[in-house]
Amino acid sequence: MLRHRIISALIGIPLIIAAVWHGSIPLLILTGLLMVLATLEMVALFQNLNLYLPYGLTVAGSLLVLAGAYLYQDAALGKSFTLVLFFVLAAVVLLYPRFSPVEGAVTVLVSLYIGLFVYIYLLRLLPNGWIWLTFTLVGTWSTDTAAYFIGRRWGRRQLAPLLSPKKTVEGMLGGFLGSLLASLAFAGIYPFLPRGRLLLLGFLLGLAALMGDLVESALKRQAGVKDAGDIIPGHGGILDRFDSMLFTAPLVYYFVSMFM
């Protein structure tokens, strides 16, 4: 399992870094691909609960959010979310009872939840966007990696046994240590960044990464599955690898926009 994780990381991380470096269309395509694959995983997840979401409508809802971000950046997010809601409610009316109001509500949830991937693209558009998107990736990966290894080595007290029995308090603290170390590293590499606010952002990023992981654990626990998918050897699905990013990317985007 660990060997598969390392091999997947060695292949996947350079591809992601290349897209981040180029930004623009390559990053837009990568973000769209992640959104499509993650949406398909979510649709399959809810099928375990006898909720059948239309693949086309659910994928279109997520990509509508990305299209709005591409055309108008974050100014279009509210409009995109409104359009997603409108189209899903219209589908409930037109397709009822094959497409129930409950399934419609879950479709909106999935479209907006997966729509959070759009902040990966939006981060690159900020001033010094290369730095902030790289910080988000490195900080999130450092948090997850430190939590995993420290939890395995020293984890004793369960953190959320009903959601994720393997997560421990020690692993959580290790995750915070990983995010703070990543912040210190960036403060050293980019001395023009305000160190105090960067460390605060690092701490908040560790918290956001944990919350993103636990939210996905709750969804998988409800559906009765261990992994959201199996596309990434050693990691599971797209959501198993990027669930934390769905929380950390919006956090960094708005923190930087308001305070940095």
C-alpha cells in the first residue's frame, strides 16, 4: 500500500506542478478533469443509498461553476450556483417521479461540493498566484502526510471513531505540525510574505484539511464504502486524495484576498 502511494505520488505530483506552473488552459483542463472524475465518484457513492443522480446533469452542474470562474472569476460564483439550482429544480419538475426532489437536492449538493475544486483554478489568478496555489498544495499534502505517518506511529486516541476509526488525536496534531512546517518553509523561501499571517494561515489550513477529510469520511461512512474510487493506486479515488483540497483551496483564496 505504501509503495503504491509513493509511486502514484511520483507520477501525479509532477503533472500537477506542471499544470500549476503553466496556469491558464492547462490548469483549467486539469481542474475540469478532477471535477468530472470526482462527480462520477459521488454519483456512484449515492447509488449505494438508492439515490440515482443523472450523470449528465450532475457533471454539467459542476462544470457550469468552472465555466463561470473562467469567464468572470469569483464574481460569477453566486450566479453559477443559482443557475445550478434552477436547472436541477426544473429537471425535478420535468422528470418526476423518475427524478425525485430528494435526488434533486442531492444533485445540487454534489454539484456545489465538487464545484469547490474551482478554487484551485482561481488561486492561480491571484497576484503571486503561483506561490499561493503551490502553498495550498504543499500545505495540504504536508498536513495529510504528517497526519498519516504520525498517526500510524504514535496514534492511540481516536479522533472521530464514528466517522473514521483510524484517525487519531496524535495524527491530527501531526497534521497541524506538517502545515506549520510548510508555512515556515514558505516564509523562508519568500521573505516578503508576512510571517505571522502566513503561520496563522498554515494553522487554519491544517484545520480545513482535517474538516475536508472528515466530511468525505462521513459521506463514505453513510454509503458504506471504504474508498470513493480506485483510480489512484494506493490512495483510492480522486475524492480520497483531494477531499482536503476542497476546503483548503477556498480558505487560502479568501484569506489571501482579504489579509495578504
